Amino acid sequence: MNEYTLKKVKVALGILAALVCIALVIIGHSMGFMSDMTQGIIGLGVQLLGLAGILVLLYLYNKPYTK
């Protein structure tokens, strides 16, 4: 696999991971409207998992630009 193809695959995987993380945040938010307290806590956990994924993606994006 040449360098150009590898870069395209990394970009595609990054976009896919970002979409999954955003979907986790949205799904967790909709779970928070359930009447059961346990579902609300699980929804919060799902949102935090999505947020952690977004933060990891931002770290990986900014890593080459730091000293």
C-alpha cells in the first residue's frame, strides 16, 4: 500500500469514527428523556463515551502540529 492510499484510508477512518462518536452523543441524549433513572444514567455514560471519542480524535489530529 503506497503512502497516498494509506493517507486516504486514515482520513476515511477518522471521518467514520467522528460520525460514530457524534451518533453516540445524540443517542445518549435521547436516552436521557426516558422516565427511568437507570436509563438516564446509561444515557449519560453513552454521551461521555462519545465525548471521549471526539476528544481522542482531536488529540490525534493536533498531535503532528505540536512541538
